[in-house]
Amino acid sequence: MLMHHAPPNSRTLKICRLSLSRRCPSLKLAEQSTGLYLTYLQIDQNSIQINHILYRLSVIRSNGDGGRPYDVDEYGYQDYALNVHEDPNEILIDNRMPGGSNKSLNELLRDVGRILDERRLYQELRRRVLRDGLRSDNFIQLVTGKNVEQVTYAKKLHEALKYLLETFLSGRKTPIVVRKLSIGAVGILRIPSDIRLTVPDMELFYGYENPYTIWRLIDPLLTGPLDTLEVIGSSLSIAPAIFQNARCLIFNLEPGPYSLQVISHQRVHFKNASIDTCPEIVQLVRNWVENHKPAGTWYSFDFKIEVLPKSVLNEVKINHENLLLVEEGNSSTQIINLLIDDEDVLSIYYEKKQDLWLLNMQILS
């Protein structure tokens, strides 16, 4: 009765309904039949965060050494030999092996073989040295706020996480509305394939696996296009055209030189732009002038100091003096307009936004 008559997304009910249905199976059907709206959902290899509540799984040992976010062998060390077999009713993301390199296939195969050989040798040497002296019983521990639960380590950590996802999110009659979805970067994720999510904003962490691979697996869970997709990581060695069903593509990368020419999206924002980004922006302007991007194309960049976007505008002025249409400026904004054809103008300007300097490039018709 509580599920059906209370406002389905009231703050109090959202806090307790998922926990109640997990502890009381008789309430599960009623809970699943009630629409669910979440402010935030984060899934990674050993935890789920639903709004402000974090459900964290770890493997602990009876000798007191533990709290590992990954599966372990009988000695309590990370189990590199773990094999995961995909269930047809799930989406499997296995993000454990480094990838995304520009090396040839043969080089990658040699690297993989060497790494596996070294790991097997290391584990064998460790077993011979330690033997049974450090053997202990392992447990899976679930921590939710101040509540701690432990069960025998009879199943792997990724199986326990999948069970939580099934308990909280599977079997619903209507898609779950999630204001912001975040998918972790490393480890093993097993997501039930019957989950349906309506998501405006999504974070996709770039770990060992190319984000395209992760996106291709996650995309079937989504009921429609995203407003924003934020790729968080350390590299831009991807083909962002795959993310075209996101209206705005955001890159939150470590500072470094990235080729902006590989991006074909219409609305793109870069966080953490640095001095290495400046020559790439200048080259991007040249590309837009020569290849006539469509009206509505809009790229923006966050800089921490004003001198960097200012240097970009100065360089553009020198390179495209013959196209300058109008120039304005004051203490907070600098603008350059380039007439790139009879109808379109490339407007480049920067302005202060809180503690950052925001550089914009827009094609205006």
C-alpha cells in the first residue's frame, strides 16, 4: 500500500523503497511496478551508488587483511586467472586488460603473452614462498552507510554486484529515469540486459578499454538520445563519431596534446584545456575555414588562465586577417568574427565563467 499511495519519487520513499524490497521479497513486485526516478546512478566494478546511497562490495579475509575491490585467490591476492563467461541475459564489460594502443596486432599479442607469462610465474613463485601459512577464509562484505553485511566468499565479486543490480533495477515495467548515469572504468561489470534507462546525462570513464566498446554495450539499455555524454580519461585516441546520439559531447581528459581533427560531433566541450591544446585549436580554425562546417557547430574549451585563449585569438587574427569581419572587446570578453562564406560566420570569443576562461568557436548563419 505504501508503494502505491505515496508519491513514487518522494525523497523519503526513494531512500527506503529499494532497501525494503531487497530485504522483503514480498514487496519486490509492488516496488517494481512503481515508477522510479533517480538523481544519480553510478556503477563500477565493486559498487553501486543510487542517489546519495553507496553500496560498496569488497573481499575481506578472516585474518583482518582485506577490503579489496576485486576478486582474490586462496591467498588473498588478486585473481588474474579469473575467467568470466557471459550470460545471454546480461551485458558483460570486461575492462581488465590494457588496450587502445597504436601498436600492431603482433606487438599487442606479444605484450599480452609476456604479461600473462609474468603473472603466471609471479603467482607460482608466491604460492611456493607463502604456501599455507597465509591461507584464510574470505568473505564478501557489503557496506551501506554504517551498515555492514558479510557472506561467505562462495561467489565472485562480479556475481555479487550483478545480484545487487538485478535486485534493485531489473524486472521493471517502465524505464528507470536517471538524471545522471556514471559507468566505471576498470574491472568487470555484469549488467542485466532487461534494464531500461532514460538518461539525459552520462559519464563514461575511459579505462583500459576503448570507450567505444563500452558505449556499444551500454547503448541498448538507453531508451533515447542523451543530452550530454562526458568521456573521462587520459586520451583522445578514439573515433568520437560513435557518440552521435548525444547532443553534446564533453571530454574531461588529462592535459596533453590531442588531435581535434578526429572529432566530427556538432557540439563539443573540452574541460582542462591546456597550453598543448592551443595549437590544435588554431589548426581546427583553419580546418573549419577551409572545409565549411555546418551552421550550429559549436566547440568550447575551459582554460584556467586568460593568457591561453587570448594567445589563440591573436594567432587566429594573424592567420586569417583577410577574413576578419568585426572585432569587439572589453575586460571580460574578446571576440573575432571570420566571414567564411556568403552566409556563415565563424565567431571565436572567450569570457570568464567563475574561475575559468571559456573559449567558444561557433558557426553562425
